[in-house]
Amino acid sequence: MAAELGHLARAAAAILCLLIFHVAPADSLAKARVSGGTGTCISRELDALLSFKEGLLDPTGRLSSWHGVDCCQWHGVRCSSRTGHVIKLNLRNTYTDNYYNYMLNSLSLSRDEMSSSLAALQKLRYLDLSGNDFNGTSIPVFVGSLENLRYLNLSLSSFSGRIPSQLGNLSNLQYLDIGSDFFNEVKVMDLAWLSRLSMLSHVVLRGVDLPAVRNWFHMVNMLASLKALRLVNCGLTNTVAATSVSISNLTHLEVLDLSFNSFNTSLEHSWFWDLTSLKELYLSSCYWHGSIPKQLGNMTNLQVMDFDQNDLVGLIPSNLENLCNLKVLDFSRNNISASIGEFMDRLPRCSWSTIQILSMDETNMIGKLPIWIGNMTSLSVLSASGNMITGTVPLGVGALGNLTSLDLGYNKIDGVLRKEHFSGLLNLEYLDLWENSLHMDIEPNWGPPFRLKVLRLKSCTVGPRFPEWLRWQTDIDSLALQDAKLDDVIPDWFWVTFSRAGYLDASGNMLRGSLPANLQHMSANMLSLVSNNLTGQVPRLFPINITDIYLSSNYFSGSLPSELEAPLLGGLLLADNQITGTIPSSMCQLTSLMRLDLSGNKLTGDVMQCWKESDNNSSAFGANSADQFGSYMGTLALNNNDLSGEFPKFLQRASQLMFLDLSHNRFFGTLPMWLPEKMPRLEILRVRSNIFSGHIPKNLTFLGNLHYLDMAYNNISGSIPWSLSNLDAMVNIRHRLLQPLLEESMPVIIKGQTREYTFQSYNLLVNLDLSCNSLTGQIPEEISLLIGLTGLNLSGNQLIGKIPNKIGDLKRLESLDLSYNELSGEIPSSLSALTSLSHLNLSYNNLSGPVPSGQQLQILDNLNYTYIGNPDLCGYPLSKNCSASTTDVKQSLGHEDADHISYLYLGMGIGFVVGLWVVFCTMLLRRTWVIAYFQVIDKLYDEAYVRVVITWARLMKKTHDDAA
Ligand SMILES: *[C@@H]1O[C@H](CO)[C@@H](O)[C@H](O)[C@H]1NC(C)=O
Ligand SMILES: *[C@@H]1O[C@H](CO)[C@@H](O)[C@H](O)[C@H]1NC(C)=O
Ligand SMILES: *[C@@H]1O[C@H](CO)[C@@H](O)[C@H](O)[C@H]1NC(C)=O
Ligand SMILES: *[C@@H]1O[C@H](CO)[C@@H](O)[C@H](O)[C@H]1NC(C)=O
């Protein structure tokens, strides 16, 4: 549930973010300002406007010019120079610079419904109330009385309920736009009113609930002047077959958009295939199956064909030779399952020189790119990522002088890329060859003809030398060179050339050398050099806007920087280096940290020192930043150092903490009673190999999400509280929520090898390890209630009594270790019910009687020492026969540490995500960058969500075009 909510929240945020940047095209800003007419205001209309204003909340004073007697001079109002009547009212929310401004400037209602005073503006021809928040009220009926209206835009303005049929009286209406894509709150039961509006040339209904209107086509078919029809996300389920329409009246239709309707009738024989007037056809996300229809062949005016995300199969038909006007073709996310060469061969020859955008991402294409690709002379975007394209990149690509974006990522392309492949790409800005087996063979002194903004070459062989030709690519904003076989010193110019880049990732190479001490001149939000051979100190000054800096698995040494001015830093990963010294107070002033990994270093001293010092430092400035430290922390790994002190008190503030690893240090004292209360979200707690003493806090059981608890190798005494059996997440494996923001499998690269901890596999780990402490008393019978456990280790304590009878209830157990205790009695026969068990150790106790039989117990991986050290046990696999009573020969086998489960890395990139939001939003203003950026994040984030975003970007683009 919460995961779903997370998704929804994200989608909503995305929508809002996009919405605000597209609701008002830039030119409307200009239009809105040119509002004054020349006539003087008619007093009846002035009163009407004032009374309308009175019913509005206008928190930022957008209507502050609405006073005085000349209403024709008011913001958004325009009068006829001839008659003096108000003819235009434009209250569109144009504050689109950012989300907050947009929300802030949105007009809303101060009363329960909108004032109907506007009905007095009988000469009104143009009414635009879009982008405001009319509190979910219904569309006011009075609008239907404004009989002179030509233009009516009520989109994105939080209207709900039914569209009043009175709108059918607007017999002069030419442009109608109602609805708001995602929130299907406006409903229509009957479209008869629409069919009466015979002058309509543009109809845009988005997110308007139409499923009740079975005859929608017949109603629309009355509108003989229609040029653009957009019924997007309207819940349409049926279209009309061409054969059942004797004559389609829509002979002027140029734009048809039926995206986001899940049709349950086939689109293959729909009426619109006969519309030779069509220039743009959008049918994305329509759940359309079947083959690509032959009828396309007669749509000779078609320029845009957007069939993104359906279930189309097979090749496009070969009879398209008359489609000579094609500009945009989007077949992405279908199941074409054909050879890309053949697919492209079917494109009409005459369109080779006209097609500008060709998208075939994730279409299950195989085969090679056609060698004639260089003949597509207008091509600006070529996108075929996520297929199984093989072969080499044709040299012809290098001739595509208009190409701005080339995305062939996630394919199986190989061969060598030479400078000839790029020689004519004067306009290339986005190059993505990510995850192919390409080898770049380019002379160091090559001067590329382009200036890239995004370069993604992960897993391509770019090295061993760091590519010198990148030196002058100073426009790069995003650089991805992971696993690029770079075996070189990071060149000095790297820090100059990429000083304006936002995203820099060269992890998984063999880069050498040290980093500059001062990186403050860099603009990077994200810098990752994980898993290289870097030496020297960690930079003293980080890029000022950095949200994520990942330097784990290198050879950094020396101390941590004593001053870190990185107020936005959300993720700091310095694991597995050779960093020495204490944790400086600078670290505790990083109040935005969500993820901190200092594990696997040589850090010493008391962690609390950091906090205390920063407390002192900051109180000198008045602000107590240390007080905030940890409040956003989701994961904290300090394990495998030489740290000491008591359980860090600053964690009292870490209410978001999900992962805490303090293992392999010298922490001492008791585990605090406040732990469950202050860290309620904790899922994984590792304090293994420290000197913690005292009892297991009984209230630990309030940690409802804790499913991994490792306290092994400490001095913990007392008994195992039976209340542990209430650890809900060890009982119920149903909803384990990890960061909903995370990519499912973020690889963690450790010294060359990539270890992937996927959401799923992590999800499956339910572990309780209390081994090697001084626990006494019996194993509580209730432990058998923790039925989610996959691992249970209580070995090396002083536990007495019997093994709980119901231990066999722990059906998911893969590993059970009760060795080196003083357990007695018989082994419960229920043990043989543990069908997942692969590791069992009961050695060195005082167990007696027969070893239970059972298939699983015969195939354990360690039968040699499973039972050893219990002289009174008998039966297979022991040599002692149960009827006899000879003592077993003691074998001496070392006590093995069964715990090989390594660190789990959570929370990666949260700061990065947050940081990039800003980038996304700003980038949306530029169309080409929308494409480029979403292609980047498409691979980084949850696909569905990104799809929503892309779709939105598109829809909004269309709104823009319509309005323009
Ligand atoms: C309409 O919404 C605004 C903003 O959310 C709110 O301030 C106002 O009170 C609402 N008006 C009514 C009548 O509920
Ligand atoms: C075409 O439109 C006219 C009115 O504009 C209407 O009478 C006629 O029925 C329409 N034709 C079809 C096939 O719907
Ligand atoms: C194209 O139109 C012609 C005549 O208008 C028709 O005979 C032919 O079947 C149409 N082709 C397709 C593929 O619909
Ligand atoms: C591609 O263009 C070149 C020159 O512009 C021409 O010689 C060649 O025949 C074209 N290839 C095809 C397959 O049309």
C-alpha cells in the first residue's frame, strides 16, 4: 500500500512539475499582458467583473489591477475598440517558473461556487480560466449563456462533475478545451450538446470520463469543421469500424489523438484510417494489439504517427510508398519482434529525407541497422534503445548532419567506432551507446565536430587512455563512463572541462591519481568514482551543489575533510578505502545526509566526539545544525573500522533510519532503550563484533520493520526475551517496504566486481543472529512464531533447556545454528519439516536421543559436524546406533562462522533523485532536452513512472501546440 502511495506521490509530483511548465506556453505570457483595449468600460460589465473577482481568492494579487473605472485596462481583460464590450477574458495561470509559484498564483474560490456574474459579459468571445484551482466545483452553467464565445479553455482548473449540457448553446464556439489528464473528475453522460457545436474546429477533452457515451463517435462525426480532436485518457473503450460509417464527416480532420484509452475493440479497421486529411495520429498507450494496419498506405498527408506503448507486432506493411510527408514515427514499446533493418526498409523511400524523429525503443528488434541509414538526411532523433540489435554501427550514421540525439543504448552492438562514425554529426548533443560491446578507437588528437550535452558509454571500451577528445566538450552536463576500461590517470583537465556538468560517473574503471583538494568550482550534483584505483586524500572542499558523492572502493587515505560545505549532500559513500583519523565534526554538520557509508576504513575514536564538537562549533554561529544531523538519514554504515564509544546518541534524531551497520568496531555499553522509539523505521540492524553488553532491550520488538538483526560477537547477557517473537517483519513477509524511490537493482561495485543486491533478494533476507554472546536461560518457545526467518543463529551462548518443539514451524529457515550451547533433551522431530534448510549446526550441546530422519536432513551441506559434540545422540548419520549405547568418537572441527552475508546497501541515490528533480523541471522547457533527459532517467528510475512523465511531457506539448 505504502509503496503504491509512494508511486502515486511520485507520479503526482511529476505531473504537477510538468503541468506547471506546460500549462501556459510562453507566448501566452505575452498575450496576457497585451490585455488593454481602447474603449472605456461598460459599467454593467465592470460590475460583473468586480463581482466575479469578489468570489475569488487571489493570494498573490494577480487581479490587483482590477480596480477603477476602466475595466478594459485590467489585467487579462480586453474590450472591443468598436463597441467597448469586454470580448476577452484571459485568467490563465502563467506562473510557470516553478511549482510553488504556480500553486501560489493559482486563483481559487472563496465561496462554494463560482460567481455567475460573468454571464453579463454577453459579447465575450474568448474565455480562458485554465491552470487555476476552482476547488473541484462543477463547471458553471452560466458559461453556456455566453453565446458569442469562440474560444473556451477550462483545462487544468480543478473542475469536477458533469459538463453542463448548456454548453451546447455556444453555437459560435471554435475551440473547446476541458479536463486535466490524470484526474478523471469531469464526467459526461451524453455528448449531444457537443454535436450541436457545428463551428468547432478544435476539441480537447483530457481525462474527461466518457465511457458512458457509447455513441461518442456519432456525436463527434456531426462536427464537420473539426480539424483537431483530442480525446485523451477519456476511458473510451470502443471505436467504430470503417465499414459501419457510411460517410465520415470529418474530412478536414488533421490531428487525431486518442492516446491513453484502453480500447477493447480492434483499432485495425477503425474509421480514421480512411481520413486522408490526417497529418498527426496519436494512438499511444491504447492497449492496441495486432499488426500494423495496411490502411496506413492511403494517409498521404500523415506527418506524425505515434503508436508508442501498445502491443503491435510485426513489420510495417510495404504499401506505404505514398506517405511522403512523414516526420515523426514512434513505435516504441511495442512488440515488433522483427529485424530492424527490414522494418526500416519498409519505410517509404520518399520519407527518407523527411523523417525527423524515429523512435523504436524497446520493440524487441533484432538484426542490424541498415547501411543506408545515412540517407535519412533530416533525421534529428534516432532512438532504438533496449532492443537486441547486433552488428556494427553503420558508417552512414556519420553523415546525419541534423542528428541531435542518437540513442542505441542497451543493445548488442559491437565492433569498432572510429572518428568517421562521427565526422558529419555537427549537431549531435545526446549520444547514448550505454551497455553495448563497442570499442572506441579514436586518435587522441581528434577534434569532434559536435558539442555534446549527454554522453553515455557505460560498458563500452573507451580506454585504456582517458579520451583526450573529450577535453573540449565543455557543454557536457551528463557523463557516464562506467566500466569503460579506463586505465589511466584522471587528466587534470577533467576538473575544468566538466566543471559545469551535473552528473559525472566513471566508476568501475582503473583510474589512478588523486583528486584535487578543492572541487568547489564544480557544478556537479552527482560525482561517482566508485571502484577505481584512486589515491591521496578525499577532497577537502566538495562541489557546492553536490547531492551525491560516491568514492567507495578506492585507495583514499589520510583523514576526512575537516570542513565540508555541502549543504545539499544527501549521499556520501567512502566505504572500503584507507581513511584514518576520527570522524570530524564537519561530517556531523551535513544535515541533509540520507546515506552515509564510511565502512571498511581505519577510522578511530568516539563517534559522539564529532557530534559534540559540531554542536560547539555551530552554537557559536547561533544555528545548531548538529541538532538536525541524522534526521533524514536512511542508511548509515560505519562498520569495519576501529570506532569506539557508546551507541551513538545522535541517532535519537534518525527517525528515518532503515539501515544501521555498526559491526566490527569497538562500540561498548548497552543497546539503548530509546532505540525502537527513535528509529521506528529500522529494517536492518547490525552491531556484530563489538563490545556491547547488557541485555537485549525488550522493547526492540516495537521495531515493526526490523527483519535483519545481527548482534553476534558481543557481551550481551541475560535471556532471550520471548517478546522478540513480536517482531512483525520477521513474522509477516508480506509488505517489506524499502525505499520506494530506489531502482530495483542498484549495483554496488566492489573492486572490479559488481555485486547486485536486488530489491527482491534483499527482501527475502529475514535473519536473527545472537551468536557468541553470553545469553543464558532457555530458547523461548515463542521463537517458533518468527515464521519469516531464513536464518537463525544462537550458537556460542550458554543456553539451556530443550530446543523448542515447534522449531519446525520456521518453514523458510535455510540456516539454523544452535551449536556451542548447553541445550539438552531430544532434537524435536519437527526439524525434519524444514524443507528449505541447507545448513544445520547443533554441535557441542548435550542433546540426546535419535537424530530425526527426513529427506532434507540427509542432504545438508555440513553433515560432518552437524551433530558432533553431543555424545548422547544416535542414528544416521552418526556412527552410533540408537539401540546400542556406545559413545561417539569426538571429532574436532573448528567452529565456523556461518555468516557470510555482506553489507546491504540501501538508499543509494536518494539525494541524487531529489537533486535531479530540479534539473528535470527546468529542462522541460526545451523540447529536445525533454527527450534527452527522459532517456537518461528512463534507465535510472522506475519505468512506469518515467513513462507517465514522458507522456505528460508529450501531452503538454500538444496542449501548447493547440493553443499556439
Ligand atoms: C478553495 O481552495 C482554496 C485553496 O486550497 C482554499 O483556501 C479555499 O478556502 C477553498 N474555498 C472553499 C470555498 O472551500
Ligand atoms: C454529418 O454531419 C451532418 C450534420 O453536420 C449530419 O446530419 C450527418 O448525419 C453526419 N453524417 C454522419 C455519417 O454522421
Ligand atoms: C486506398 O484507397 C483506394 C481508393 O480510394 C482503395 O481502393 C484502397 O483499398 C485503399 N488502400 C488501403 C490500403 O486502404
Ligand atoms: C543514398 O544516397 C547516396 C548519395 O546521396 C546514393 O548514392 C545512394 O544510392 C542512396 N542509397 C539508397 C539505398 O538509396
